[in-house]
Amino acid sequence: MNTLKNVLFILFILFILSIGIIVGIDNNSPQHLTLMQWKSADLPLYQWLLLFFGVGFILGMVAMLRPMIRLQFQRGKLQRELNKLKANAPLSDKMVLPSKSDVSKSE
């Protein structure tokens, strides 16, 4: 299943890359963006697309930084708590869980 996912992911990336190349080839005339009275530099359309996708990617990564750090701290706290509970349970090494056959016999 993982092999299929990897192959589909690679095909998807190649598809997106090919569309990007086609857009870059077809849209190479310089364009400028106008926001109220401000006009930007003249760049080909594919460069504007790359710029906006790049900025969006970086902003998305920065936006996810705080929740990821918080989750790592929570994971560390839970791991320390689990280690403390394991250390305080001396019988945990000697405990044996019943097998499936023992459970089915008791029913």
C-alpha cells in the first residue's frame, strides 16, 4: 500500500510540475500588478505565480510552527508522565496478559 501511495505521489508531483512548465512557456509576456495607484515591476506571469506560491508556502509553514512546537511540548510532558508511571509500577514487568485462547475458553 505504501508503494502505491509513493507512486501516486510521484505521479501527482510530475503532473503538477508539467502543468507549471506549460504555464511558464505559454505565459512569458511581462505583466505588472496594480493595487490602487501602485504598480509592480514587470515580470512574466509564471514568475508571479511562483512568487505567490512560494510566499504562501512560507507563510503556511510559519503559521504551523507554533502549534507544532506546542504539540512537541505536550508529547514530551506525556512521555515523562508515562515514564514516571512505569517507574512506580513494580509489578508491570511480572504481569502476563492472557492469550486469546485463554480468553475464549473462559467465555
